[in-house]
Amino acid sequence: MKYPKIENQTIEIKGAHHPDSLADKFAEVAIDAIQEFNSDLYANVDKSYLKAGKFPAFVVQGYLSFDFRKYDKSYRYELFNAVKAEVVKEFKSTFPEPVIDIEFNLNFEPSVKDNLLQNNSFTDSAYITGIVGFTEFENDMSLLASYVDDLPYVKNDYKLLLLSGEELVVNQTFNDPDEDVYEQYVTDVSYYVSTLESMSDVEVEVNPDKDISGVYHSRFGSSLFYNSSGVVGRGNQWYGFVSPERRHGETPYGKHRLHPAKYLVELAKNQLTYNQDENYEYILSSKIGDKLDNYTYTKLPIK
């Protein structure tokens, strides 16, 4: 198999129950709930996170393209309750009673957004960058994440961080207080990493937060309790998969279905499908007011 050649890669993958991944999922649930409540309400959840110190509270900061002031208080409560109901439904297996705080801001005059939509134009600026195929490091890191997901004695709250292709730092939440479990985990993961061709010489360091919490296990990662609670945005992509060499620009999570970030993702998929040169990256960008078929497309060699 041929892989794009990128030297000294740094790659981060987060488990399904990592706070950043939960924030991604929450943003999706919130925007879908708003659209289900009233399809005419064009809203984007541009920021969402789990609030440290008020665990387990989700916070959503949304940007609206309609004048919320024209709706009475009872209507707004109905909307908030609709979003909360979907959040509880989605996360009840993880958090039996999640809390939700919502803050909405008006960032467009409604008439402007309406005119852009009617004219089939971009309503916001966005850019997406993609690379054809996976690098060998990315592929092997994904295999390692799948391996960790299948271990019966750990939770899916973990972070795998490969630094410059030389050192792998593993943060893992355990559901068993036995130190033997931790030792088994280190043994299992270290061996599996050694079987991956690109990572056979990588140094593995496992951090169970023992120095912080005094235990080898907790139900959720300690980041929730140390004010690092996961925020969806440009820095957190694709349910926790982050690689600086694989830039995605705008994250599509929590965006309205007509937001250019989502539209460009689909365009980028088509571009990558028809341009199978693994030595290049492809950049798509849009501008407010341009027609949806008028976006810039740039092909650059991977450095």
C-alpha cells in the first residue's frame, strides 16, 4: 500500500468518551434537535463543551440567523427543553442525568441570511483541507485506537498522542482499581504497538493520572475536573482525530446543513476521490455572498 510521505508526524486520537469527542457529539445532537424543533430556525452550534466543576453539564454557544427576540419566553423554553431531551436521550448511557446550559447569539441580520439562502449563496466563509489517503502513521494509530476500544477492562475515554513519530503518550481511564489491570494494559498496548510496522521503534509512555489522583482508575478522564473539558471548534476535529498535517479548517460538527463547512466537506470528498495523487493536499474555501458553485480550489504539494 502506498502512503503519503510526511516526516515527523504528530497525531492525536481520542476515544468516544473523551471530553473532546463528547463535545463533538453534543454539537451534532444540539443542532439536529434545533432543526427538528423548527426547520426554519437556521442555527449553528459553533462551540460546545463539558463544564468542569459542574459535572456533567454540557454548554452550547449557538449563533442564530433569526431574530430570537420575536419569540416569546415560552417558545424559547420549548426549544431549550427539546434540545435537552435529545441530549439526555443520546447521552443517558454515559451520563444518566446530563445538564445543559444554552447561550445563543445573533451574528447575522435575519434579512441578510434569508437573501443569501434564497440566492443559493454561501452564508459564511469556510475552508477545508484534505490529503489523499492516510499516512502510514495515521493508519497504524487508527489500528491502535481500534485495539484499545476492544479491550474489556478499560473505558473508551483515552487519548493517544504520537509526538514527532518517536514517542507515544497514552492517557487511559480505567474501570477497575486493580493495579494488575494497569500493568496488563501497559504490557498489552506496548506489545501491540511493537507489531505495527511504522511504530515498531516508537517509545511508549502510559499516563494513568496516578500522580494527580493517586489512583490508577476513574470513570472519566481527569481533564474534566481540571478545567480542560473539551471544546468543539477548529482545534478538535472528527471525533477526536487530529493531525497537524491533515488540516480540516472548519469543523462541520454543530453546523446547519446549509453551512459552507458541511457543503465543502462533501465537495472535498469528491475532489479527493477524483484526484488520487497522494503527494498533494487539496484546499477548498468559500466567501460570504458567493454562489455555492463558486469556491476556490487549490492543489499544493505536501511538504
